[in-house]
Amino acid sequence: MTVRFKMHKPDQDLGAWAEAQGRRIKEELDKILEDVIAEAAEDMIRILEAAWTQTGADRAEAGGNGPGRVDSGTMRDAIRSRILTKTKDRTVGAWGWLDEFLEYFLFQEAGSEKYDVQFEGMSALQGSFVQARENFRTRLREIGREV
């Protein structure tokens, strides 16, 4: 008995095919990263808006914004997300106070005893990071990838 195999010659060589697959996967991962950091910025804003303080509660009772950390809106409105670096084999994204950072943002984020008032930090950046990490892992699993 004789068995013959006939090899189909692909339209492109294996190296070119693998390179094209790598580019396709990188584009897919870049899109996931863009989506996840945009969602992280939105999560950070939600955490900031919901973070209770006595000052915010007093402000709300007086008819202003509250009871979260939004008074003028400067800290909330400064939150952004964007891709910082994009090369053939690496993409770096970020969210948070990327363009504008005022000293009081840090006190609100981490908490403070400044001005003889002690208050708990809102941990908006940390909370949004924890959620972003989980969202990124979930999206990778959805396309058959793992971290």
C-alpha cells in the first residue's frame, strides 16, 4: 500500500503568515487596552463622585454638589485616559490625572490630616486599577489569551 501526501503551497511563506498573525493579535490587544483604560477613567470618576466626606455632605445639604468629592469639578474633569506609547511590539496606556495635577488631588486620593482635618482617602486611582486589571484579564480570556 502506498500513501502519498500532497502539500498545498500557501500564498505566502510561513514567516510572513506568522508576522501577519502577530500584527493582528497586537491590534486586537491594543484595542482591548484602549477600551480598558477608557473604562478605568470612567470608574475613577464614579468612585470620586461617590466618595463621601462630611464637607461634601454639608455642601449637599446646603444645595450644592455632594456628598461626593466634587465641588468645582476641577479634580474630576482632569481625569483622562490615553495611549502613551505605541510601537511594533509594545503599547503603554494610562489613566488618571495625566495633564493637570493639583496638590489637593493627592490629599483627596490618599487622605490627609492637612489643615487639622483628618479624612479618609477616596482611593479612586487604586480602585479603578483593581477593576481595570480584572477587566483586562476578562477580555483576554474572551479571546483565548491569558496573562
